[in-house]
Amino acid sequence: MRNPTTTTNTQRAARNNAGRSSPHPAEAHQPAARVESEDAVLYLQRVLGAKAEAQAQHEADVLAEAEDILRKRWQRLGTLTDPAASAAWLRMHCAGMVAETFGVILLDNRHRILRVRELFNGTIDGASVPPREVVRAVLEANAAAVVLYHNHPSGNPEPSSADVAITQTLKQALNLIGCLVLDHLIAGETVTSLSQRGLC
């Protein structure tokens, strides 16, 4: 025998729902508020920007680690007797630079490496190199010889007339204080030695 109270409650619920229609399946899955197109664009820009930034940081970390390995291998040699090792280090050292940077490898009288110093940063296609600052760096390190270097962000390692001119100017200035300029290296996709070209 059925409980009369239960029957009455069931019938009342059926009557209350009689006028209601079931939601369409497509409507049931609609979000409460649609994302506006501008919001979607901003969202995508944020996501893609974050990914690009993370990728750039990852690449910078890899380059820094590779440069560190090459630098340690190069400095273990103690001298500049292996031009290939110096060129490999310089290419990696300058790989991530977007502006021209001028530096100097300071050596003692046995051509042992004292230190490496970056002295000047420039624009995408040039750096100003005041000779007095190079002379000061040499005197501070008490260096007997130097190897000059700079990068060409374009990737083209061919020396310009300005590169040759500053090399000769620095040779003359450093010769006055008893310091030899052994070479001037230009890093691009490859490394060019001005000494090997007879320009240093």
C-alpha cells in the first residue's frame, strides 16, 4: 500500500514542473558571459608574450652556459697560443649582443691572460673607442700586450675602414707605453683576424 503523503507530494511536483520546458542541450553548455573579442586578443597577447619571453630567457641561459664552458677551456690554456680556442670563445661571447661592443684581452709579457674587459658599447652598427680609455685599462692591468676585439651584430665579420683606422691608432698609442697590439679580432658569423690579414 502506497503512502498517501508521498503520492500527493509527487503529484504536486509534477504539476509545478508541467509548465517548464527542458533547456536545449546547446543552451545548457553556454557560458554565463561570452568573452569579448578584445579581451580574447589581450589574453592571447599576454600568453604569447609570456611564451616568447620564456623562450628568449632559455636561449640566453643556454648561450651563457656555452660561453662559460668555452671561456674556462680557453683560460685553462693560459696563453693565446690557440687561435681557434680564442675564436670559439669570442663567437660565443658575442653571440647574444645586439649592439657593437669593443673589448680587450689583456696579457702579460709571456702572453698569459691577465683579464678580459669590455670597454665600450655602441649602436647596432658602431661603437666609439676613445684611445685614452684603452690606455688606462692597459696601465691598470700592467699589461704588456693586448688583443683587441669587437663584434659586428650584422654577422658580417669583414673589417671596415674605421676598424682598420682605430687599430692603427691604438697600436700607436699603446706603443708609447710599451704595450704591443697582437691582433684585432672581429666576431660575426665567423671570426676575422686583422693580424692574419696584415692589417694589424
